[in-house]
Amino acid sequence: MANELREAITRGEYQVGDRLPGENVLMQRYGVARATARDALAVLRHEGLAVARPGAGVYVTSRKRLVRDSTARYSRRRQARRRS
């Protein structure tokens, strides 16, 4: 479900600012439980493709690439320990 929504966003079926199908629609469309539909939307939010607006739904957001450089963080900690 998350893969199909992600692909639809990539293809342009959903543009930035468009509301994604809600949990009820996803439940009916895919024949899944609410928790499964909620998890699929959570995956998209975690990937930075969507944002939840309380009481309004989940919307496509501008794609911001998340870069997590743990090696730099590790190096800074290591240097700080050496100075102590």
C-alpha cells in the first residue's frame, strides 16, 4: 500500500499539497485493517513524502532529502572525548 502511494506521488498523481486517501478509503480499497492503513501513511510521513495535519488528513509535502551523516556525529563525539 505504501509502495503504491509512493509510486503515485512519484508519477505525479498526487502533487505537493494534495490530500492522500484517508484511512477509511485505504481500508476499503485494499481490504485491510485500520492499523495497516495507518502504518502505510506513517511510512510516507517517515520518508518525508507526506505530512499529517491533525483533523485534516495526510498531505503530500515537498520532497526534502534527509541526510543523516552519523560518521560526522561520531567523529565530533570522539574528538570531544579526547579533549576531556
